[in-house]
Amino acid sequence: MDFRLTDEQSLIAETVREFAEAEIRPHVREWDEAQGFPTELYGKMGELGLMGVMIPEEYGGVGLGALELSTVMEELGRVDPAVALAVAAHNGLCVGHLSVAASDEQKRRFFPKLATGEWVGCWGLTEAQAGSDAAGTQTRAEWSEERNGWVLNGSKTFNTNGARAHVAVVVAVTSPGLGTKGISAFIIEADTPGYRIGRKEDKLGMRASDTVELILEDCVVPAENLLGERDLGFVDALKVLDRGRISIGALSVGIAQGALEAALDYAQERRQFGKPIASFEAIRSKLARMAARTRTARAMVYRAATLRARGESFKLAASMGKLYASEVGMWVAEEAVQIFGGYGYVKDYPVEKFFRDAKLCTIGEGTSEIQRLVISRQLLV
């Protein structure tokens, strides 16, 4: 399988890299400390097509594939993983669920504004008592003839983009007692009465990307905002997660690449005992292993993206790629900190932030432990 990028894909990667260097890198530390980036950045990314990478052209998107989205995630993650995470949640989760289950009418309503960045999307699956065990979902949706809509009550945790989202895709129990076979998905616009933002999480890393609680209190959602078939929301959510894992894998590769590049530059500039530390065998060995694992992670993620683009089964490849790339991203970032020594532990240098940001990738979109469970189940079929 040839993972070399085409000329068009290489141009996309180069364009995103130039954008990230010009519009994002100068502000990385500022946004990290402020725990947020300007809302206008969504619009700028929308102008480049980054908010509608896989939305079909007929709905205002650019109609590209999984491999192109992977290159976008990598190039953004190489500079600021928090911005990349926001784009991944928008494209891979909110838009991803709409792509899986939305009707033509729903796509016409929501895709055009989501594609331009005028609207931002988020996705609500996790709850305080329902993380990896989504069958434990407590949020309820009950049909009300009186209100002519679904009445939702409950809350969702760890919602990326939640504070600034115009549209949220939320899953809720519609047939109690059926477990995952009784869960449905709903499209909720942020101005819907009964929908509000709760606690904002104070996180270890990815701090410029907002993560909040969504609270639903007698939130009435019209019948036309049921997303997909009733009680099949969890089935669709699993498809969304399979796709989203490719994006998080690519983001992890970006973190590894960014940390590696920083370590390479520093090792050639930093002098000890009268010569650059890059001349020491211990440092050379670290850099070689960091580069080899980063390239391997990229190949695994690209393989999953290529399988998806071909319409072939990619579930196993996506979990393998996400598992390996996320753990490599964490490992490479830690090795980069070690190469920087004491300077790697302070915020004046980028590897401290890569180290903090990388950890989320081993947790979000299914923990490493869940990935191993998915992989083993696929192998033992």
C-alpha cells in the first residue's frame, strides 16, 4: 500500500503548515495560558476549508477524504494540538455523526454553516457515570405530544467546543431497559431553551480548546432533529468513533513530529562540554528512535485513512493506528523533554506543552485500554 501523498495532498499539507506557522504559532503560549483562542480563528480555518474537509461540495464543503483530513490534523497538531483538537471534534465527531446519520434535509440545514466555520459543532456522548461504558448513559429523551417534541434531561461531560458550539449532537436514552439498543441521537441548536453550558474543565493540557459540561433541563427538541433512526444512536456513535480515531491518531502524529523537530533543533544548538549535544551518542540514539516511531505511527494512521477512503473495513486499522500513534506521541514528547533537560520543564520551550497535550490522545475517543479491547475483539472474530 503506497502512502505517499499526491501532489494535491502535499499542497494541502503545505498550505495548512503555512497557515499554522503564520496564524497559530505566534500565539500558542498566549492561548494556552488564556485557556482559549479567538473565535475568529474558526472563520479563518473555514476560509481554508478546514472546517468542512469532508463535507460534500454540494453542501458548501470541500469534499475531501480521510487522508486529507489526517494531513490537516497532523499539520495543526505539529504547531498547536489544542487547535487541532477543536478542529477534530468539529469535523470528526459533530460533522462525522451528521455524515453518518443525517437526512438530506438535515444536511442542507446544518452543513453549509458548519463548513465555513460560521457555526461550530460539538458532540455529547460521555457522562459522569458513562465514559467507556456508554451503556450507562443516564440522559433521557421522552416524546411529548403536548410539546410536540422530544424532552431531554441530563448532562454531558468533556464536550470539546461546547462553550462556543452552535450545534451539538447529543445521545440520550429513548427506550429504557434496552441498554445500547435503546439510545438515540439528537441535533440541538445552542439557542434551544433548556440547553445551557455548565462547568468548564481546568485541564492539564489542550488548554486552549474549551471542554465543558452540557446541561439539558426540559430541553425540547423537535421531531425533525432526531438524528438517524430511533434507538440506533449508539450504533451510529460507534461508527463515528471509528472515524474519529483516525483524526486523533493523526493529531498524535503531529504532536510527535512537532516535539521531534523541536528536539532536533535544540540538540544542534545546545552546547555542553564544548560541543553540541547532538554529537553525543545518547542523544543521537534518542532522536533516531523518536524519528523511527513517528514515521511508523504516521504509516499506521495513513493506512487506516486509506482503507476508509477505499470503502474497505478500517475499524481494526483505526484502533491500531490510534493506539500506537497516541502512545508514540506521548513517548516522543517525553523524550523531547529529556533532551531539553531542565529547559524542557519550563514553558519558555514548546516541548513542555507537547508533553501535557499528548496525554489526552491516549484517553479521548476511547482510551488505550479500550483500543486494545476493540483490537482483540476484531482479531478473535
